Amino acid sequence: MNFRAIAALLAATVALAAPAHAKDELHLYNWNNYIAPETIKRFEAQCNCDVVQTYYSDNDELLAKLAAGARGYDILVPTSNAVQTLIGGGQLKRIDKTAIPNIKNIDPAYLNTQFDPGNQYSVPYAMSTTIIGYNDVKMKELGLPTDTWAVIFDPKYLQKVKGRVTVLDSANELFAAALKYLGYSVNDVDPKHWNEAADVIKKAKPYWAAFNASSYIRELATGNIWLVHGYSNDIFQANQDAQAAHRPFHILQGMPKQGAVLAVDNMVIHKDAPRPDLALRFINFMLEGRNSADLTNLIGSGNPNMDAIRYIQPAILKLPAVFPPKDVQAKLEQLKDLTIKQRRLRNQLWTEIKAAR
């Protein structure tokens, strides 16, 4: 058999071995429980592709994984301060806005921010607040307040719910709550105030069951945990799950009177995205009002999409932790990025907190 015949035979063999119609794939690296399954199916049908999802539970986890060299992701959904870090580290691809005409649906108040002037790299996806979540029956029985960070940090309250409380496994979020409890800004970077916050956390830690940023939704919904420091959309989901299981309680959202963190999460394209074309299609798809509204209706996220409002359930629009009224908005703050020196100090304090007994 001559060389050409052998080559032809090999080519035919490879062709037979390969799938006839291998589907395109979009790789989405997202928060846990942060997109409706129905929305994913709708996009897959529209693009004739598969969406492969990977999950993280904290911005630091996302940043650390990318810093360690993780690749293969098309779309990421970091919070604004993490977007700033990713831009500074050269990790993102510029967004071609001509490919996402639905950006017109985003409320201008959430565009052109200090994190990404001109939205060269990011587009708002959804919002959440970091608040108190609680079992209404247990908290009423115990006579505990649900509108103050004191219930998370003050031992006089915590002794009544010892072992039934979880807080987020996030230094940024937990320090922000402790700083608010002490009367400071979530972005206060005075080392003295950080030490005060660390002391507050250490005193409360013995009463907490765990640092938990993922399974606390299930723990709340089943009644194993009665009180959490958590994300508003997770608390909303816990209540949905509890009602679906016909539990004899509700999981409610408590907005602390001292104020809280507002997180605006954004769609960005990784610099090494295998399919930036599909990433742009996904971004434009998620900016359609009905698709964006799915996030709110099924997951309970806040929404910067003006066209989505008409599709959102009226009962959800009334939830102050999801759509904060102006007096609540005035006490909400977005976290800012830390310098390398500040991050080093925060990490040191966090290590001490985790090691404390």
C-alpha cells in the first residue's frame, strides 16, 4: 500500500471515530445557585450548545484559582471589587459592546462605575445584599431581634442559639458585617478598627456552628440552622426549599439597621476564553428582560435590568433585601478592592480567627 493510500485510510478512520455533530460548549464559572436551570436550557436551545458550569462560593476562591493558573473558562461572574482586581491583573478580555445591544436595558446607575469606567470589561448581571437570614418560628420563640448585626455578634443573644448559627466563610464579608456592627464603614481600612472587628468575631465564634458559604441554604431549609449571616438570594432560596418541603416555618430576610454590603455581580470574559463568541452571545442573552427576570423570580436576586422589572413577581419587588427602598439603600455599601499590604494584614487576621478556639 502506497503512502497516499495509507493516509487516506487513516483519515477515514479518524472521521469515523469522531462524533458527527459535536456540540459547542460554553464554560461558565459562576456562584452556587446563581442561574435558573430553565434559563440555561433556553440558551442551550438557542445556541445549539452545551453550558458547562463550574462553581465557586467566594470571590477570593475565584481569584485564587485564576492566580494559580486555572484556564478553560469563558464567562466569570465576579463581584465589582473582584472585577477591579481581575482588570488590574490583566485577566479579562475587553467586551465588544456592538455584540451586546441589550446592554441598553441596564439601569445607567450601575454602569460606568469606578470599578470599570466605561464598562470596557464587565456588564452587570445581578445584585444581592449580605444580611441576616432566620427561621421565623425559632427566632420568635426565643424573642431574638432580626434587624441588627448584634444577633450575629453579641454573646447575650448568641447564647440562645449556640450551635444553630452560621456565618459566611469569607473574610471580606464577615469583616464588613463586624465593621458595620461597630459603626464603621465596610470599607474602613484603619488597622485599629480591623483589630476591633477581629475581636468581635473571635468572641462570637464559639457560638457559631460553622463558617459556611454553600451548604447553609440546605441547613436553613431543613431547620438544622436557625440563623445565618448570608446572601439575600441564598436566603430567598432556602425559604423556597423549605416551603416546597412543607416545613412548619419560613426562612426570612432580616436587614440590619446598621447597614450592609451591596454586591453587584458582573459578567466578564476571561482573557483566554476558548469561545469568546459564545460568551458574547450569552451576555446579550442574559441582558434580555425575561431572561434576567428569571434570576430574580427563581433565585431571588436583585436586578439592575430595567426591562426585567415588568416580568418580576410583585411579591419579590416588595422585598427590601432584594429591592431596597431609598432609606435602606442609603446604608448599603459596595466593597472596594484592597491593596496588597491591606490584603496581607486581612489574611493574617483571618488566619488568627480561624485558629482561635
